[in-house]
Amino acid sequence: MQGDVEENLGAARQALSEMSVSGEVIQVKTPSAVSAVDAIIIPGGESTTIGRLSMAGDTLAALRERLNSGMPALGICAGLILLSSQVYDRRMGSTGQPLLGVLDVRLERNSFGRQRQSFETDIDMEPLGITGFRGVFIRAPSVTAVSPEVEVLASVDGRIVAVRRGGIVGTSFHPELSGNAALHRNLVDAARR
Ligand code: GLN
């Protein structure tokens, strides 16, 4: 709907080619596109905008149903916010925005400051076998609480920045901007399984 769409189409195609897996990467905007795919990336951008646009035409509801029945997903930054079950803003409190609620985590929006405070740092996600991954943080959220079924994959300065439940992975940072398709390969892997 909005955000880093082109970059994710590129990174997903890169992952398929690096794995020699044949597959098609398509942009998803409608419930029929939601039912056509084996896995989905919800990109970074503006979570309120992506959520609002996805409510129109019931794409959000169709997506929630697929995710609840086990479709793998990669939620990036705003995409992680959409996957979550509870979101707040340090100044405004609860944001009241539309959410998918398929990852039982609590998130703080813009947790690392404004656009100007964007930064990059190396991330290790041991449970995925991915280390030294360049994490690009742009007005990123952090995870402030997780339910027992959610696994923490990585933290930065004591703040949780990557989580997983089954085939659903969420990151505060932008893997499509790192030049490394490891997290996109992980999604292809989950789709194949
Ligand atoms: N700050 C944005 C939000 O809360 C997310 C930023 C991003 O996806 N890079 O929706």
C-alpha cells in the first residue's frame, strides 16, 4: 500500500535468485492478492497510513485470516507495528490505529527518536543463524513486552528490535536497505516449509 515496496520487491527477488528457487514476487493490495501468495512482506513506511489503506476493501481482514492460519510473514518497522497487538506513543499514549494483532507484543512507536536520529548498527539474530547483519533504523519502534510464545531474536541497547512467532518475523530495522537478503531468504525458507 505504501512505504518501501520497490526495495522489498527487489530484495525478495534477490533472495529467490540466491537460493535458486523459482517464484514470483508480486505487490499485494487486494484480498484476492492476499489469497494468491505463499508469504508476505509488510514493508516499512507509515503504519497508520498502511493500516488505514488496508482496511478499505477488507485487505487487512483477509491478511489477518491468512496469518492466523500460518502464512509466513516479514513485518518491517511500520510492518512490525501492523503485526503487533498493542502500540503506544510515548507522548500520545495509545495510538488507536488499525492492527493485525497476530504477534502478541507491545510496541513503542518512534522509540529511537526522530528521522534525524536514524542510525545503523550490526545485529545478531542467533536463532536464525544470521550474524553481523546491517540494521538500518529509521524512526523505528521497539518492542517493550512480549508474550511467552514470542521469541526475541535481537536487541539493541537493551531494547528488543527483532521477534518471531512461528513463521512470522518482525524487525524494527529495514533489511531491504542492508544489501543483504538473509531475512528475505529466511521468509522464502519458511514459505517452502
Ligand atoms: N515511525 C513509523 C510508524 O510508526 C515507522 C517508520 C518506518 O517504517 N521506518 O509507522
